[in-house]
Amino acid sequence: MNALVLYDSKHGNTEKIAQAIAAGLHEGGIESVECRSLASSGEEDFQGKDLWVLGTPTHYGNVPFRFSTLLKNALREEHPEVKTAIFDTRMKNFPKGAMVKLRKILEKKGKSVVAEESFVVEGMRGPLVEGEAEKARLFGKEIASSMLKN
């Protein structure tokens, strides 16, 4: 099984979460896990992957424009068997985050989301709330476990 963990990160918090999720996926038995930042990614990175784990920081309750554009362009290609999981980072007490928009983009193209999670940062620039990186690693392991059962 091949997985892509694609993230955008402005202050490094979402990057830390993405790396922890990727580690959890690998620990959970996913053979090939590629963790990539938006800045170094293109549509070709989605090809041949069985699982996409997508995450961004929450920008005014939304997904950053460049991230949603890349995802929409990648979804123009057929990926009939791909499974998706989503995550976001957000400040404490934010009721909605970027996951809502990510889910809408994916569902509009017929993709179901198998797992989703939010991770909390102390303030706009962070740092992550204590324990969030470990929570992310466990989230990755749970995704791997559910993927390998099917």
C-alpha cells in the first residue's frame, strides 16, 4: 500500500502534525509513505497512491487557495480506488476548520473520507498544544489499521 501525506504549513505546526501522521502510518504497516509539503508538490504526486492524507492550517475557517487548487486539479484525473483522510490545525475554540472545506472538495468528486481529525495550536503561530503530535501519530496508526483490514 502506498500513501501520500500532503500538507501546507505556514509556521511549522501542520508540518509537525503531518510528519507524525506519516510516522504513524508507517508504524501501522503502510509500506510506502511519502510526506510532502505543498511547496514541493504537484499533481503527479497523487498518482499511484492508495491513500491520500491531506492537511492544512485553518485560514479564516478555510483551506489555503493554493492547496485547494492543487487538490481540485489532481481530482480531474481518475483515482477510482483511492481512499482519503483529512486533518487540520486550528486555534483553541475554533468550531470549524479547514477540514470542512477539504471534505466538501473530496465529496463533490465522489471521494469518501475514511478518517478526519483536528489538531490544536496555542495561538495563530503556535506552538502545538502539548500531546497533539502524539495524537497525530496515533491517528496515522488508526488510519493504517483501518486501511489494512479492508
